[in-house]
Amino acid sequence: MADNSKKLWGGRYTEATDAFVEAFTASVEFDRILATYDIAGSLAHATMLEKSAIISSEELEQIKSGLAEISSEIDSGNFTWSIALEDVHMNIERALTERIGEAGKKLHTGRSRNDQIATDIRLYLRDQIDSISATIRKLQTGILDLAADHTETIMPGLTHLQVAQPVVFGHHLMAWFEMIDRDCQRLADCRKRVNILPLGAAALAGTSFPINRQLTAELLGFDGIADNSLDAVSDRDFAIEFAAAASLLMMHLSRWSEELVLWSSPQFDYIDLPDRFCTGSSIMPQKKNPDVPELVRGKTGRVFGSLTALLTVMKGQPLAYNKDNQEDKEPLFDTVDTLLSCLTAFADMIPAIVPKKDNMRNAALRGYATATDLADYLVMKGLPFRDAHEVVGKLVADGIVAGKDLSELTLEAMQSQSKLIESDIFTVLTLEGSVNARNHPGGTAPGQVRLAIQKARKSING
Ligand code: ARG
């Protein structure tokens, strides 16, 4: 049996908590990372209590200096955390009372751990969203710098993983920029709903003390107060929303990783990933494995798993707070840590990619990437698109037999399929001719890609 004399809620208990139950129900092993936010929340709450004449200014001063001492003890690693005190809140409150006596016991006036924990995770998540967004911006800047260097670097654009039409590498990179940008917007939107103050809800119904929630919200930088006390302590939809945005972001990073793994393989050989992002094999001396993208692809699974865990934690809960909610923390923390490490790896790795321009170009020259351009040319000369498609299909078949690209066929050979083809066809069939022709916003013409990069730079710096 555990000793119940230390418990902050021990008053009505006659029997000590079972030792296993004590360990089973405790959260301090993982929620102690919220200590900074817990202390910030307590300071704001105490300041509000004093301004509302619920505690005295001497008591507030004692609380402030006690919390400051505890904070530096935690920072220096000298604070003793106790499982018997269950969670971060009661560990800190007990330490405060041990230091300052009566005033420490008054801190919890008009407050409950239910609104306290909801406040802590919102403060934590707001900070993390800001760090994640800053890392996304760093990655986006890296994408833009690399894209700007490659507005004329031609590579094959693929559909079904088969050569489709030529694109410039900068355009391809800007596709990733757009996806990551939407992820950043989703996080910014989620932050609005995270940044709402639960404190004042107390256990579930509010409090009988004359509190000033607006003041607490202002002190903590919240945009507003939760409008319903039951909702404030019970729902974790803001964390689920974050995990959903995180899952989409990881899905994008995972797709991108897959591409980097393929591109750095000897079969594609489009890019070189610098050695510092790869590791070797313990048995095969020739190996250089793209571990960083592989691991990002692999870590995507745990973020999807956390989203499922959070949804499932919430789905069976009646109003208001239930202990189930303690299970929100580990998936949430793991999602944040995973996201930050994967983004940091990408922000570092993407600008360091070395494209192998000749290989990209040669790959675009194989696979009849300009076949659509030939069909479009015939359409411009008056042939209906379906007929043009047929003519070009036949020429591609001729090319396959002769082992030649369309641009390598003679004019006579091409005219045998359509008299509309004239000598100006050869500029149309070049890779440059093909990309230059797609000259509209959103297209792959180098000039358009340069404009897209300029616009993107403005949007992330503005
Ligand atoms: N450790 C709890 C949690 O993470 C804090 C709130 C506990 N409240 C309670 N009445 N048991 O949700």
C-alpha cells in the first residue's frame, strides 16, 4: 500500500491507494514536460486572484517567488518528482506549499486540475505550433532557393511513374512547396482554436469566486476565453485537429521521401544526397542508403497512429472531464517531437540535394516525352485532337521499332503519317520547346516558374 498522507486529495480516504494503482494512474513521468506552462498558468491565475481581491498582495508575492524558485530547480534538474503526487500540477503545488506555507495552499482557489491541464496543453501546443511553423518556413526557403537555381533544368515529369511530359526541376520542387504551404496554413488555422483559455471552468461548472477570466486570458496571451465550462475541460478536439494537420504534413513528407529514395537509387540516379544524410551497410561496402528520407517515411506511421489514438480516446467520453483525457498527452507529445525532427531533417537536407542535370535531361529524352507536343502541333494545323493522337501514336510505334526518339525521326518518316508535319516540327519536339510552350500561370515554362517563385517568396516573408 502507498502512503496517502502526502496526497493533496487524501481528506476523504480511509484506505491508502494500491501501489500499483498509484503508478498506473500517475502521469508525472510524461506530463512533467508541461512544467513551464503549468507555472506560467499558475502565475497568471494567482495574479488574477490578487487583482480580484481573492488573495492578498503579500500572498501573491510569496507565490511568485516560490514558483520562481521551483522553476529554476526544475530547469537545473534538481527538482524531485514524485509518483505519489500523481501529476505535474500536484508536484509543483506541494513543492510550493512546502516552501511558502499557507499562501501555497491558496493557489488552487477557483481552479481545478481539469481546467489547469487543459490550459497547460493549449499553452504547450501554441508554442509548438510556432516552432513547427518556423521550421516549415525554413524548409520553404530552402525549396525556393533550390528551385530558383533550376528553372531551366529539364527532367521528365511522370504519371503512373512513366515518362509523361518534360518539366523543369524548379517546377517540380514548387509542387512540394505548395503542399507544405497548405500544411502551414492548416496549422495557423488550428492555432486559432488552440489559443482559447479554459481556466475559470474549474472542475466543470465554473467557480463561485468573483474571478476575471479576461484578465487571465490577457496575461497568458490567449485570444479569448472558452465560452462553456463543460466544453472547456472536456474536449480535446484542438489536439485532434493538430494531429490531423500533422498527419497531412507527414503524408506529404512521406511521399516526398519516397521520391528522394527513388531518385537517389542507381536506377533513377537523378540526385545525389550528401553523405551526411545517408548511412552505410555493415556488410555491403558499396552501399549508401538514404536513411533520412526512409526514416521520415517510416515515422509517418506513428503520427497517423497518434491521430487514431486521440480520436479513439475522445469518442466514448460523456461530458465533462474523464481520466481518459490523461491519455491525450503521449500521442500529442510524440506527434510534436516527430514532426519537429522530420521537418528539421528536411529543412537541412532539401537545399543540400545535388541534382544530376545530365541524367535528368537524358531521362526526359527517353520515353517520348514530347509526344503531346507533336499532337498539339497537328491540332494547331487543323487536325482534330483524337486524329492527332492516333498519328502520333503510330509515329511513337515507328520510333520504338527504329530505337529513335520522335525528334530523331526524319521529316519524311513523319510525313508518311501526316502531310501536315513540316520542318518547323523540330523546334516543337525539343525539350526546351515543350516546356516553353506551357507558358501560363501554373505551367512549367521557366518564366512562369520564376514568377511562381517570386510570388511564393513574397507570401512567406509577408
Ligand atoms: N493528469 C490529469 C490529466 O492529464 C490532470 C487532470 C486530472 N484531474 C482529475 N480530476 N483527475 O488529464
